[in-house]
Amino acid sequence: MVSDGSSVAVRYILRGIHTGTFMGISGSGNEVERHAVAIFTVIEGKVTEGHIVSDSGGLLEQLTN
């Protein structure tokens, strides 16, 4: 996590096992990771705006392999 003025950026990884239908793909039992970055604007201690960018292509590849 880094911040600069009113902007805060967080890089994170979600991990799990694909057990049920997700994105129209039946559960595969594969272990998967989804890498993402979230950027927030914080004004007076409150998040006023947020954007998330994640590796959906990488996740899709893990679900189908």
C-alpha cells in the first residue's frame, strides 16, 4: 500500500479453489490467483472514489487449464 496526498494504491492477490461455476465456467478444482491493483481517493477520511484493475485474462486461463 502506498499513498500520496489523497490517493491510495493497494496491490493484492486473491487466492482460492475453483469449485463452482464462475464466469460461466464449471468448477475445475484448480487453485487460482487473481492479481489486482485498487486506487482510491480519500477525502477527510472517507473513500470518495475507487478504481480496480485486475488480471481477468490470467484468471480465465487458470480456470480453463
